[in-house]
Amino acid sequence: MHITNLIFKNFMGYKQLTIPKKMKEFPKGLILINGKNSYGKSTILEGVLFAFFGSKIFRGRNAASFITYGEDKAELTIYFTVDNKKYNIFRKWVELALLLRNCLNGLNHLIEKSRSLILKNFLRFQLSKH
């Protein structure tokens, strides 16, 4: 297997990461990643692991804990080849609290609209009775 490209959106400390930047894809062979402490080197490895195995590989952490702080969803795309065939893994997830909040907002909107229609029709019915 040869990993060729990585794209992270709102994954941990990376708002947007696309690598490699200067070439079409990673060269074959060993890839070294260097940088200062806390610059995201381990996060790149965690992103690859998450893409292939999901959040369950990280015991005690749920998928939402990997979303960049202040964001509500994340995406990972890993491009790779096996025996010269191209594949990709794409994962996208949202924070559960946001999903529930959106569902509740949708229900509240539906209830309010229904209530308004019922009242309007009830008043129309009352006026037509007289």
C-alpha cells in the first residue's frame, strides 16, 4: 500500500490540511515528518489511523472529540494505491449535540408552523360560523 495524499478538514488542530503541497503525491518509500513540539506531527498519524479504523482505535475517545474546537463537523480523505489500483477513504462526521440541536430546531419550527395553521383555520372556521 502506498498512501499518496491526505486531506483533513477540521480534524483536531487542523482547520484545513492537504499534503503533500509541492508535489502531486507522496513519493514511494519512507516518509519522514518533522517539526517543532505541538505542531501536529502526531495528529497526522492519528488522522490516518482514524481514517482507516475509526475512532474506536482510540480507546475512551468518541469521534466528536477529534473535531476542531469551535467547529461542528470534520472530514478526512486518504488517497492510496494497492497493486497500482487507486482507492480513497472518506470519513465525515458531525458533533452529536449539533445534530440533535438541528433536529430539535426543525421540530420546533414544524410545531410552530402547524400551530399557526391550526389557529388560522380555527379562526376562519369561527368567523364563518357567525
